[in-house]
Amino acid sequence: MTRRRTPRTLTTAAALAAVLTLALSSCGQGSGGSATSDESSGGSSSPVVAFVPKLQGVPYFEAMNSGGKAACEELGCTWKYQGPVEADAAAQADIVRSFIQQKVDVLFVAPNDPDSMAPLLKEAADAGIEVGTTDTDAPSSVREVFVNQATAQGLGQQLTDSMVEAMGGKGKYAIVSCGETAENLNSWIAVQKEYTASKYPDVQITDIVYAGEDQARATQMATDLMNADPTLTGLVGECTSSAPGVAQAVQDAGKTGTVFTVGLGTPKSMAPYLTAGSSSASILWNVANLGYLTAWAGTKLAGGEDFAATNEVSADLSDVAYDSGAKMLLLGPPLIITKDNVADFDY
């Protein structure tokens, strides 16, 4: 990668910890569209890495926050974290503008709306801030790196395989997604549609609906889908709020074992449903490690350093691949969480 500026001096810790210990932080739901930010202590020479999630206060992004803070404590950066309390692109944009005004060194965003975020990322870059995306990409923006949890192909195919396996190889399923403009969710859905049609001739996707980042709304939408089509045998919850939402709908309807669900839910939120059988599998990744990798990438950007084709990030994150053409760091393959291993995770 080509850097625009002279590398900054980084303060580094003596060594990376062998195991990343996750401690979910609680966050206040304040007024004004955002909650307070968190930051680790750091000297004046430590780069400030800011992360703006789609939504603050949900277990998924709080796990990313914990991973980012842990990384900065070890690497010598200062971590700032702030997001909207609703998955709203305008509220997210206000927080991005605030970080630009603060003149942070590095700014990472998981954009609710990639197209509307792109001009703000350019504004940040023009102000001398290194910019990147994480969790969700803005591929048409000036972002210098995308920290990707898994490939769209890998996630879309695994969601489909797990759904079809639970359904017994045939039937109809619907998808309850979240934001209509979320680039990552839409890329996974595109893979699911193509893969289902090409590999599973006895399976049909009947509908795709959008619940925002609202679990209760996802439950209601899943209920409506089952009521509208009594022959429906599967539901996919495309994000960490809709995955428990669709499982709850099946449980409420008394259709456990008749209508099957899979999704992208955090382990603790999915544990009751996996145990009860209203969810068959959660397809995810180590969310804390995604936050850790984001902070690590921020220190590399701040230092003007290039990413290697394969990166040794920490004891838990060895062999992290970098695609120079796509400017993408890849956390790794999807993680399949079932009733048998869900207790192994603490977030």
C-alpha cells in the first residue's frame, strides 16, 4: 500500500497476550443519538484509533469494542468507541463528523449506509486522518483497508448449507435481514440466492424482509411470514438481532422442529434457542478478535506501514491474510456455533 504521510512513532507493549480475554462493557443509552465513548490510557505519542459501529449497546459491537480496547492496551494505541443508539445513518454520520473534528489519527467505520458514508470518509482523509472500514465495507469509498470478518462467499454458502441441512434438504425458507443498505448483509444474501438456486433444486427462498437492528421487529416479521405461508419450513436471521428474533418467533408459534432457523447470532444471545432446538446453528466469527484486528490495523495505518500478504497479529490471530487488490484483511473462515459448542464462548 502507498501511504500519504510520514510514519508516526508508535508506543508498543512488550508482548501480545496469548489469549484475548473478553469482558463485555455495558453502555449507557443516552440522548442525542449516541452513547459515551471509551478509550484506553495512552501517552501523547500513542495513535488515536476511533471506531464508529452501526449501533452501540448491542452485544456484537460491545464485543468488538472489548477486543479493540484489549489490543490498544497491548499495542500502545488509544481506542475510542462511539456509535448511534439506533441503526441510523444520519446519527452515525454525526459521530463520524465529531471524530473528524477531534482530529483522531485513524477512523474505522462499520457504515449503516456505505454510499452516504463515502463522502465523509473522503472528508476525513482530506483532513489527514487514515480511514478504514470494519465489519461492513464501503467499497466505493477512499478507505485504505477493509477489516473483513469472513468472505461473502464463505458466509453465504455456510448459512445456506446449515439452513438446508436443518430442513432435511428440501422446502422453502425466508430471510429476515436488518438494514436494507448494509453492504455486508446484501453481499451474503446475493450468495445465498445464487447458491441455493444452483446447488439445492428442491429448496426455494420465498421472501426477504428487513427488520433494521430491532430484535422484536424481526420476531414480528418472522411471525408474519409463517402466518402468510404455512408451508414455510425455514427462516434465516441475517444479523445478530434478527437471528434470535426468528428463533423466538418459531418458539412462540410452537413450531420448533417444524420450522427451522439459522442465523448470525452471538453465542450468548443464541444459547437458549440452540439448546431448545428453535435454532439449529449460528454462523459467526470471533467478534472480539475482529475488534482486536481492527485496532491492530489502525496502528499499522498510523505508522505508515504496509500489510504483508500474511500477518502475525497475535497468538490468537496468526496467518491473517491481506488481499492487496481489494485492500482487505481477512479474519478467517466462518465459525459454526451449535448447541454442542455454544458454552465455549463468553459473549
